[in-house]
Amino acid sequence: MAVRFSNGRAPRAEVLVESVILVGLHYDAGKPLPPATNGTASAAAASPAAAAGELPPRVLPEYDPKLRRLSYGGVVLLTIRGDRTRYDAILDAFQRQHWEELIDDPLPQKGVVDPPRRRRDAIGDLNRAIKAAARALRPSPKKVPKFKADGTGQGIRWWAGVLVKRRRADLHLRSAARHTRRVAGVSV
């Protein structure tokens, strides 16, 4: 049976092979691959604990306030240098509360004109610092801790988010946009 797209064209052979392999079927014999050779199944999924329905233990970040180091999954992601007391306050509060998903805002409120903005800025700066430090690691970790305001203006949340790598095309477009603004006389 010939496979055709809606426009009447036939797909290339490699597209068919990829789509068959992605669903876990061996394209020669038409039989499912054993879990050990199928690229999507991991050894943990084939373990007795996974078969019993137990979830793997959750990986939690660790923050050492003396060394000012944030690590995740045994990899040091960020070493805080200089006067970054906002980072220290947020990370230390999460560490003291054993990395609960949501904590109360640990940043000092006295003398601050706009506490929600200060919280947003601190969280954004911390996320950017973690992302930049993680991208510099080789190999880069797949997940990193990410932080956000809880939406009520009273707390901060964390979760393990996927580290998205920049594509070369994105970098090229950003560079072209900067050049265009410079030529047009707009300050960058």
C-alpha cells in the first residue's frame, strides 16, 4: 500500500522509517522492539519499582549558604559571587524549608518602595544567572531549577524546568535585529 500526503506527493523513505521507529515498531519485522533496545525506554522504567507503580525519588536542588553554591542533581550550577543578597535570601529560604514548592517571600520588605517589583526582578535575575551558568557547563544539564512569583504577591515557587538551548538561527536573527536598529538610529 502506497502512502501519500494530502497533496498527492509520496513521502521520502527516511520519513517513513523515522515515523515507524518512533512508535516503537521495528520497520523490518513489524514487531515491537524489546525495551532495552528501544531508545525511549529507560532502565528505570524496566525496574521492579516502576512496575509496582512507585515513582522515582524527586531530585531536589541543594544550596550551601557557606560556599554560596547551588547544585542540582549533583552538578554545581551556580556559585554566587559579590553582593547578591537577594539570591542568598531566596535560595537559603528554600533550603531551610527543604525545597517546598511554595515559600513565603524571603526578601526584606522594610524600606522597599515596590516589593512586588523587587521580588520579580530578583527572581528574573536569579533565573537568568542559573540559565547562563548551566549553558556554560559541558555537557549542559537537561533540567535546572526555575523560580517564579506565586501570583498572589506573597510567595515564590520553584520547579525543575527544561533548559532550552538557543538555536543558531535565533542568534542570527537577534544579531540582525540589533544591526537594523543601529542603522535606523535607534539606541540598543
